[in-house]
Amino acid sequence: MTLNIPVPLEFNFLRTVYSHGWCSLPPFSVDKEAGQIHAILPLKSRKIISLQMRSGGAKKIVLETDTPLNASEQEEVAGTVRSCFRLEEKFSEFYAEAMKYPRFRWIPESGSGRMLRAPTVFEDLVKMICTTNCSWALTEIMVANLCTELGEPGGNGKTFPSPEAVADCTEKFLRKKIHAGYRAPYLLELSKRIVNKNVDLEAWRDSSAPTTELFDEVRSVKGVGPYAAGNILKLLGRYDYLGIDSWCRKQFFELHKGGRTVSDRTIGKFYEPFGKWKGLFFWMDVTKHWHSKNLPF
């Protein structure tokens, strides 16, 4: 069946899809030629669906499912898509700030700025942990293995695993079958904390806590350092931290220092004038070239 989701006037579907690497990590996948993103989505009814998403022009996202949905399932799917694409998040203040700087006017003019996120904070956090201290190729392997080994089948694919599925594993299994390496005990502990209701990750998206407190809460998860926490905050709509890794450093050095290396403190000072939006300006700055010619991934 087909559903239409209204979008804000400034929304750009493809720039949101390709805002970072999540679109290429299962259970997401992209078809660049068709301009579509695909997802395997579990529903509260225990139904697992295949979901195709594409732009319907300036006013909507078009969703196509492989199976009919009742009214409550349609509402659930629509809510998940709105959350993943950040359709409820307001960007007028960010765009107004960007228009003050000629080198950043491309952001509001192209409808950029929204960063695709997973249906759950758990999925976002596990994927972020799987990006730490490794190549992107290894990240892809770990996430693919998580879905293949622990996801539920349905919709011509497999879901991202639940916390319960990961919690039932052994550290040895996560090291050997998932290739999680040193991350294995961290993934196991996080999943068990969720199952035992010792942490509520999903509450982070609606948290009213100051960003500094939320940053500390994210950092309290074992295996999550400043880089991972800063980037998880971006997916929570908080942009006060840069979330610097080696790839971002290299991009900054080339863009602003002629390839010369500088400290993270120097990078931080460069974006300090952007205040609470500095993390998003940083990310837009180092990824602008993705959208100059051909989309990445």
C-alpha cells in the first residue's frame, strides 16, 4: 500500500537521506539511481514490513509497503518516518544563522541540515559504537552481522536486533560472529541495562535536561567517548558538541589549514561563534563536497 507523509517547505529528501552513513547501514539501504531508501521495519503488532521511501516532490514523502496496514499500523509507520527524517524538528533558527555567512548559505538554500536517524535510540547508539576506532568498512561488517545473526526475518530482509536479542548473546559470540572486537562487552552491557530497565535510551529524544547533562548521561554508557556522544547528541537534536573523529579532522585540515594538522581545541575555536549550532555547522562544513557533484555511498 502507499502512504503520503507531508514535509516542511524547506525539506530536502535526498540531502537528508545522504546526510551521513546511516542510509547505507542495514536495515536501511539506498538506491541512488531511483532516489529511494529502503528499510525493514518491525511494528508493535509483531508484523515486519519492507518500506520503500522516496520524494513526492516539495510537499511529501511517498511510502510504499509490501503488505496492507491497518489504521494504527499506518499511524505507527508515519510516526517512525517523521522521526527518522526529523520532520518535526524546527530549523528556521539554524537557517537564519547560516544565512549570515556566505560560505554557509548553501545550507538553507538546498534544504540541508537534517540528519537521518534510526527508528530507535538503541539502534543509533549501537551503530555509533560500531564506528569507533575502526574503518567504515568494518562498521558495515559489524552492523550487517548484527542484522543477519540477530535480527528478525521479514519484509525480504532482517530487522535491526532488539536489546533482548543482543542481551541473550555471549561476549564470545559478539566477538566471533559479529566481529565486534573490544566493543563486545560494551554492547552486551548496554543491552542488559536496557532489558533490566536500568537505562531508558528512548527518553533521550524527549529529554528536557540541559545539553551538558544529557552529554554526560550519554557518556556514562561504556564504550561511548566524546566523539560518539557528540554525534549521538546531533541525532537527538542537540548540536553543542562537534563529535570529532580522524576523518573529520582530515577534512577540516584540508578545508581550512591547507592540509596542516591542528589540535581539536583549535578546531573547536573555529566553530565556537556558531554557539549551540556549532556541531551542525561543523558537520555541514566537512561534508559539503558530498553534495557538490554526486551523492555519496
